[in-house]
Amino acid sequence: MNDNKLRFDEKRLKAMAGIPLLILNILAMIAGIVLFIFSIIWLADGFPGALPLLILCSLVTFLICPFLFAGFKLIRPNEALVLTLFGKYYGTLKDDGFFFVNPLVSAVDPPPAGAVLKVSAWAEMNESGKQKSGTAESKADKRRPTNKMSMKTMTLNNERQKINDKLGNPVEIGIVVIWRVVDTVKAMFHVDDYVEYLSIQCDSALRAIVRMYPYDTTDEAEATTGSLRGSSQEICVKLMEEIQAKVDVAGLEILEARITHLAYAPEIAAAMLQRQQANAIVDARNLIVEGAVGMVEMALEKLSDRGVVQLDEERKAAMVSNLMVVLCGNRDAQPIVNSGSLY
């Protein structure tokens, strides 16, 4: 029941123009100062009358006008300001310009722009055991933004992860995600930190997708299911859909997801390279044998048709054996010339 109360929609706030009210507020402060000075002068000259009331009005002006300055907000293009009034959601300013809102409202601070870098630095620290000076975490602190939320298209470059593929082989894979905030209310109030939430959901979705595919396929029956190396476009589409389904609650839109790094883990990379080399050698040998058999068959047919030499079955077998050795060997053949007899 409490969860339903939190599920409220974004309210687009239409604020008043700030420039005219700023000018009026400054003029009111000047008028209050002038009124206070003349009230003191008149009081000294012996004209009490309504002077105490004028002094009171000038003092009230001194208190109210500076307080009104808290209601002026400057919004740049592709920025938003989420406002609350006494703990309740008040509205969101999305139009760029200079506006005046209720001075009692307060802006909600979004997560720092470097939160993703902090997550990456934390992962790097876990792998290496220590964190280098001047890493992303210190840079993230320096880049801590104001209380305005960015609506720009942003990039999340997730660190490389070691994940087991469908066949159980450890694979190192990294992705880049293009995203933006589309619902400020969900981003600010439905999740604790929407940037860190996105990074964690990207890791989760990546693991779920990678475990569905092998790194590479060699069997024709398995080739129809796709692979990480051969079906990158299909995997990127599924990855984007998977991440989008997970971050809808945070009011984020995933524009694109791409694989930036894909390789076997170092502990099996050498073995897998030997396997690939062996497959390449076998494929090359198959092609060589097929070509050699065709050439031997053509040679026997040409010799028989032109009547160059008559060979019995035993001599044909010897000739086929010699030709196959010459055509399929890795080195050049060393012929032996027989000039004494036919055989």
C-alpha cells in the first residue's frame, strides 16, 4: 500500500517569468531602504504620526524581499529541477530560462555525474586489491553537480566482466550503453541512485544474455542458435531490451547498447587459440584433399582419353598415391627420374 503512494506521475511545473519579478523585488528593497531612512529623519524632526507604521513596513520589506530571492531558479537547456514542498513532490521545471517559484520549495539533489565512475573504480579496486591515486573516484568527487538533473544523452561504459558462456567457457566482455532520463519523478524517488542502479542492471542483463550464447559455434547444428562473436547485432538488440525492461522503474530510456570488448579469459585463451588453429588446419586440409582428388581424377581421365600411356590397376594405384602425396604434402616433392625403362 505504501508502494502505491510512491508511484505518482511527473508534474510539469509552469513557473512565472523571473526577470520582471526580480526587478520588482529589487525596487521593493530599494523603496524599503529609502522609506526607512526618511522615517528616521522625520522621527528626529518631531513628526511621529504614522512613522512607527512606516518603519515597521520597511523592516518587513527587509525581511521578505531577501527571502523571495530563494524562489528564483535558472534552468539551462536539457536540465530539469525537481522540487518538493515540505517533503511532498511539488513539480518539475524542465523549460530553460529564468523563473520564479514558491520560495519555500527545495530542490532535490540528483546523484553525482561521476557515480558510474565510482562504481567502475570500486570494481577495479576489488580486482587489484588497492586503488590508485587520482582514479575515477577522486575525479567523480570534483565533478559533483548542482541540484539540477541532466536530461542529456549520456554514455555508460561498463568495465570488462568475466562471464561463463553457454558452454561454460569464461569470457571477458565489456559494453557501452547510451541512455537518458525521461521521467524525473521515477529517477529521483523510485530508486535510490538511478546512475548506480543503471550500472548494476547493465551488469545483470549482460550476464543473463551472455549465458544464452556460446562464444563461437563450429557445429552446423549449433550455428543456427547464434554466438557471441557471430551474432553481435542480435545480441545488442536483446541486451538493450533486457536493460530497458529493468530500468523502466527508474524512468530511464536506453537508446543503444553495444559490445566494446569480447575475448576469451586469459586462463583459456591459449587453449582456445590452439583449438581455432586446429579447426583452421582441418578445414584447410579438407579443401586441399578435395582439390587433390579432383586433380588426380582429371589426370587419369586425360591420360586415358589421349592414349598417352596404358596403366593397369596396380600402376594407377601407385600413380594416385604419388600424386596425392605431391598435392597434399607440406613441402615440395623431390622427383626421381627413371630414364632406363617405362616403369
